[in-house]
Amino acid sequence: MNMREIQKMQQKLMKMQEDLESNLFTGTAGGGAVTLTMTGKYEITEVKIDPEAFSAEDIEELEVMVKAAAKDAHDRVTDAQQKLVSSATGGMKIPGLF
């Protein structure tokens, strides 16, 4: 692989990364009782909680579900990043990329 090809691949990867970062990823827990939306930069933009799914006594359960929804969204972003790198590099491992 020559330098021109590497530069082309880097430019393509940078564009794909920008696109990924502007996407939104949704994580859920409790069958949709908690929904959390995160950007491709791992920034939480929204948390929705179904008020009918919880009572005041369920606060601990709710806290666990918020963390689970955040992990679900985080995992979706990570998976998308890994797929992006794999598709941009044709599966080759290139030092310094993620």
C-alpha cells in the first residue's frame, strides 16, 4: 500500500467518522421503560423514562435501568465505530487507527 492509498483511506475514514459522530444511537432497558439516546461521540442527548413503569419505591431499579440503557447505547456506538474502521480499511489492522 503506497502513501497515496493510505492518505485516501485516511480521508475516507475521517469523513465516515464525522458521519458516525452526527448519528444518534438509542439504548433501551426494561423492555423500553428506559430509553437513552447518544451521539456517535458518546454524548447523551436524551433520557426518557416511562412514568407508568416505576413508582417511588422503584428508584434503585430505575437507576440500574438508566445505566443499562447507557451501556446499550454506548455498545451500539462502539460497534458502529468498529464496523466503520473495518469497512474503511478492508479489515486490515493499521497502527494508530482506533
